[in-house]
Amino acid sequence: MSDQRYEVRHNRKVHTGFVNLDIFDATITKGPRRVDISREVHDHGHGACVLPYDPARKTALLVRQLRVPAHLVTGDGLILEAAAGVLDPEDPSPAFGAQREAREELGYDVHDLRPVGRFFTIPGLVTEQMSCFLATYDPSDKVDGDTGADADEVLDVEEWTLADLWTAYEDGVLTDLKTVVCLLTLRMEEPSLFT
């Protein structure tokens, strides 16, 4: 148990929009030491992600879409990831949001959601907690017609064998953390699906 104590105070709002950016000041004390800090805090709400897999065919559905920040770092912004997004205010639960994202981004209705966990994505800067899930699907779950995807999303849906997806992870090709967390959990829970 830490003996640190702290007090957080709102300083000012910098930006309001899809992303809210505020400055917070904090005072941290540990024993006789006292430190004052100021931090930018990015808030855009919480998110949900889901990695659907077909246990009979040993496959998983993922999406590839442009992520400009990834492009700025690596030069390749088309990264492979689990279906995910920001929770809508009308989503009754993170699981509902994950199912909605699977339908919108992957074009599939998924079933038997089971939670992997809820994680801070970047706890030093961003308030978002990402709720991660595994779910099942099979080819009959493909949605016919409009999936409700956002008009500004250009998506490539990819079906991978779990064995190949594991190799992509080991080779450093799979770089999205929420997807890696889901994949590691599935591998621990059901290793026979990866053979």
C-alpha cells in the first residue's frame, strides 16, 4: 500500500468537442516530500471492443482501417484490430456497445459475449476505460444490408485463422493492444483453437 496522498484540482478547460481537453493541477505528498504538477487530460468517453471467433472453424474476425496517429509513428496507418469504438450514450452497457460495434464494423451479429476485462488505455493522459470482450460467431451471423457503420469509416473486414493471427502477434504484425489482450486471453482459455 502506497503512502502517497494527493489532491486534484481543475484548472481550466482548453477544448470542448469530440475530445474534451482540460488542465488539472495536483499536489502529491509522500512523507515530507510535496510535489505540485499540472497535467493535460483528454476525455472522449469510454470504449468497448470485441474479438469474435468461430470455434468450429478456428477463425477470428478483425477490421483494418486508417488510424492517422499510427501512420504518424510508423508510416502505416492501416492496422489490424478488434472491432471497437466509443460507447454511445444510449448503450445500456459496454457489452451492448461491443455487439453494436461488431455489427457496424464487421457486419456480423456476435453471441455469447464474455468479458476479458476493463482497462485504462493511456492512464497518464486519457480518461478512457476500454471494456474488452470475446464473442462467438459463425458464417450464418453475417448481416445482410446496412450494418449502421458510420459514414466516415472505410473498413476492410478480414477473417484470420487463429493460428495465423497468433503468428502475426509473435511476428509483431498485430500491434493493437486491445486486440492483443483479447487474443492472449483466448489463447489462455482455449489453446486448442490455435492448432
